[in-house]
Amino acid sequence: MTMTFDNNQPIYLQIMNHVKRQIITGKLKPGDKIESVREMAAELQINPNTIQRTFQELEREGIVETKRGLGRYVTSEELTIMQMKKGMAGDLLDHFVQGMKELGFRESEIVAIVSDAVGMDKEETGREA
């Protein structure tokens, strides 16, 4: 795993979001073992304490479970994963809508633009997006 870090956001949050995206996209499946703190720290060339904090936060959110002596695993709770997916989608949507409003678009124009974009996806692939 390689990551380019943004100086405007704490590294542990960026890693958390990366792990969440891996889960949402299916690269990490429910019940999959996650790399150890040492492995991930070495791979990303960052302090192990940063990875430890990332895992603690993921565990607090119920996204990761620790099995004593075995390591950390992606939660098997499908509802937790779906809630995380919806939350991240909401954040993306809020950011998009805010950006469009800053560009001067009205709500009806934003809806039309999104509708056209989704329609284009259907035409290009021949199926619903």
C-alpha cells in the first residue's frame, strides 16, 4: 500500500479513510485480517503509534475487531459496513453540493447536472450505474 499524505489532515485520519474505502470497495472483506501495526507502519514509513491510533479509532467505530493473540479483523457486521458506506457517501455529496453552490449553481441546476451525468453513464455502459 502506498499513500500520499495531505498536510492539511492528520495522517491517522487519512489512513482510517483509506482502510474504510478498502472495506467499502470490497478489497477488504468482512472477517479479513488486517495488517499488523508494524507491517503497516513499515509499509507506509510512518510511526507505529500513528497506526496504533488509527486502529484504536477504527475499533472504537466498530469497523475493526481485535481478536486477542490473532490480530485485527474487519467487522463481520454488514449493517456497520453499510452505515459507514452511507456516511462516506453523504460526506462526498455534501462536499460536492457545497462546491457547486460556491460556483453559483442553484439546487435545480445541480440536480440536472447530476441527472445528466448519471444518464451518460447508462448510455456509455449500456446499463444502470
